Amino acid sequence: MELRTGKTGVNVFDRSVIKRLGKCWKPDRSGAMLETWTLQSGYMGSLAVTGAANRLLAAGSLPESMETSLLLPIGSKEETLRRIEDGIAEGARKEQVVITGAHAEVTGAVSRPVLTVSCRGKSALCDGPVSEKTPFSGDEDIVMTGWAGLSATFLLAEWKNKELSDRFPSFFMHTALEAKEHLSIRREALLLSGEDCRRAGVSPLVMTALSDGGVYAGLWELSERTGGGLEAELPEIPILQETIEICDRFSLNPYQAHSMGSLLLVTKKGAEAVRILEDNGIPAAVIGRLRKDHDKRILNGEECQSLNRPEPDALTGMIEQGNAKYCD
């Protein structure tokens, strides 16, 4: 079977990676996390660093150090290398981590830059996410921070700036491009693991950082990690109007589009968690709940659809069509 473009699907990963690794497979969600970035952007370095830090924070660990490996296609310019490394340094400063190793190589094995970041830290977040073996009653709330498709909004605004600028007013484009400033989940992860949430009894039972595949992929991962079903109310999922209109312009599903900057968490007191988050200037909403059975549902008024296994990110098709190029 030919593999499809993008992140390996859940079924393929299970049977062709995890089963092949066998007893050697022992994922460490709390101590280290990998992020591979192939979506081309002038901010590629900082985006990859933020993505790796987000994954580790959602696992309950405080990022401390990172190692990077950059593969560049033949013909790349030194300016490209410098720009990506400058972005890595910027991202590291924002996430308060040190870079302990860096590799850069020009190779014919890739047709565009491929950046992999390995982020390491310590399980130092107070009362962070509990063990995934923790039993769930099946009626816990699902809370989402940030907005769906936020990183996709920024990337599309960057890639298609002229086309979108001719169509939308300047304030619209300003909001879309400024989305890059809201892609870290550091503040909310630290807050949710802190004293206020602990006293209120809303410390998350499990968290997952959204990224490629968008909200739908994140909900599927959440269901896998809790071991049961869930249902989410589509109208309750926070999303910017800019995201809706930009994704509609390119016929993309915003709920399957890259959503770095958002966090999904399971808690027994969703409304109270939202109150604490919003009191600290972090947008959040209760978007659904766990179920006692194994059904995974997306509700939209009276309509109900099953949540399918994650599809390739909505931006993948644009890469295949050559519409997501790195600009030297």
C-alpha cells in the first residue's frame, strides 16, 4: 500500500511502526517530545520550537533543553540556513529553553527544508496531568483553549498574502498574520497546573496540544488517551472569523487544519476551569464531554456525525500542489 502524504495515519502507524518496534516501544510522554516541521514558512524555526515545547507542556513537563536537526535541499542558500536558525533562537528564548545540540545538512534526500526538534524537560508542573491509567467516569468535561485552525490561519495568510490582501481589508490581514504571536500554550499549561486550579479542583486529568490535523485529530487523540468515547459540540469550538473565511477561500476544513496554540483538556469542572483561564486573559470554552461508551461524536444542533480517524492536515494538499513554498 502506498503511503499518503503527511503524518502517518493512526492505523498505519500502529501496524507498521509500533508493532514492529514491539517490546522496544515505550513512549515517554513526560520527559521528551519530538516535533518535525515541514510546512514552509519564514518563521519555520520558531514554529518548530514552539510546537515541540507545546507537546511537552501538555504532557505535564517543563521544557528545559532542545536539540535540532535541519535538512536542506540541494541549492539552498546560506541566507535560508541563517533565517531558520535565527527563528530557532527566537523560539528558544520565548520558551525559555537552551539549545544543547544542532545539526544542519544539505542533501538530495529532501525537496524542501525539514526541521526536527527534540525537546526535553522535567516533570515539574505541580499536579500536572495524571497517569493515563486513571479511570474516567465518562462524564468529565472537555475544555479547549485558544482557537481552531490558528496556525493554519497564519500560514495561509503568509503563503497567500497578495491574493488575500486583494480580497480582505488590512485589519483582517493584520489579525491573521498576528496569529503567530499566540501559538504557545506555555501560559495556560502553567496556570492549569498551578495553585488556583488545584484549589478549585479543576486540575486537568489529561491534556493534549493541538497541531497538525486540527481539532478533530486532537479529539481523536484525547479519546485514545482516555480509553473511551466523547462528544463535542461543533458550535462551541472557538474559531476566529478570519480562520473561517480564509479556509473557505481555499476550500479547507478549519477543524482539520493546523491548530498550534490550542490545548484540549479533560477536567471534572469545565466551567470553573474556563472561568479561571478567562480571568487570566486566556480564551477558553467547554466544547464537550467524555462518554461512558466508546462512541466519538461531533454534534451540530440536531445533526450528529461520527468522528473519524485523523485525516491528513488540510494544508497537506496545498503543499502537494506546490502552493506552500519557502521564500528565500
